[in-house]
Amino acid sequence: MIVAPMEAPGVALAVAFGRVLRRRGLVAPTPSVAAFALALHLVGLERRSRVLAAARGTLLARPEDRPRFEECFAAFFDAAGRVQVESVEEPSQALGLDEPATDDEVPAGDARAVLRFSPNETLRRKDFTLCTPEEMSEVDSAIRGLRLTGAPRRSRRWAPARRGGIDVRRTVRAARATGGHPLVIVRRGHTTRPRRVVLLVDVSGSMEPYSRTLVRLAHAAVVARREVEVFALGTRLTRLTRQLAV
């Protein structure tokens, strides 16, 4: 597999542009970004038309995304050489835009991407005991949006189904209307139901710094779905499901 050298200027631009596309809801997987970086390394950054063709050929996944893709490209690469990427929601806020380029050239010497620190990446792997009050507020907001899901399990109950075994009783019952001829074959299959989830929250003294966050997580699980039981595990086992369900 051929890849662009890490020190090539197109690598930083490709990574930054991929992030902009993702923030606008477009598909920009890592292999496509790597292909774009290699394309930039091969075609160079001098001619806008070549850069645009490389971007379309590697990053434009669906034809219906082309208007938004072109908008992102114009905002990112037509920034008169002052390209700045930050952790914001809209590319127009992330880019330092003064006046668009009017020719078919992208200044190779001036084009640069500034990749800055994102607190979300650090918070994703940070110990709760090291979080600031502001970061804990972000954690609480993220927990409130969680929806606990899981694979369903097959129950013992039967229900009519389009595929499955023959329901002999209903098939015979339906045949009475046609003189005993089973013209309609009724089938049945097992129903499914959510798996039961049991959460044991350690609230002992050594876990005190984490207990609050763990209880909030358990509360989000109870509110979001049925078949969830929560127990506090300390010197004794205490059921908390009813209290967390309100």
C-alpha cells in the first residue's frame, strides 16, 4: 500500500479537511482521507482544479452530497492561504476567511493547516477524579443523552410470523372455511424481548469519587429502557431501581 510521507504538506491539509467534512455530516473515513493525502502529494497544491479533482475522487462518497461538499471545499481551500481548523461545529467559524481566491491557483507556500487542541478527545479518556466542574457538567450532559440498548433474546412465546414453522392449529382452523383444504398455511415464530440488565454500583468508600457519576449512569439506563435492575453494593446490597425510575 502506497501512502503519503507524514511530512508532506498535503497530509495535514487532508486530515483537517476530513474533520471539516465530518462536522458537516459528510462521510470521510480514514482510508479515504489517507487516499486524499496521497493524491495531494502526487498532484501538488499549486492548481485548485487538481486539488478539487483529488478531493472529489477520494472523499465524495455520494452524488447527492456534492453541494455541501463543494461548499466545504470552497470555504476550506479558497481561504487565500489562511486556513485554520479548530474544534467548532461549522467550518465557516473554523476558517479564517477574508477574501476568496479569484484564480485557479492555491498558493503552495502559504497554504497551511493549524490543528488545535480539542478538549473532547482528552475528556474521552480522563479519570473522573481529575475532571474540573465544567468537565463534569459535560459528562452529565453526555450521560443524559445515553440510551442503553442490547441484543434481544428469544422468548418461549409464539406469535404469527411470515417465516417459521407451520402453526398446525391455526392452519387447520383456516382450512374449515375451504372445505378442509389447507389453502392458507399459517406460520409462527418465537417472539423476542429485551434482555434483562443488572447493574451493580460500587458505593464503598474507595469508590466515593466515582459513585455520583456511576449512579447517574444507572439512572439513565433505568429511564431509557425496561428490564433494568440497579443495586448499590457497599456493606450490603440495596435495590435502587424504584428510586431511580422517577
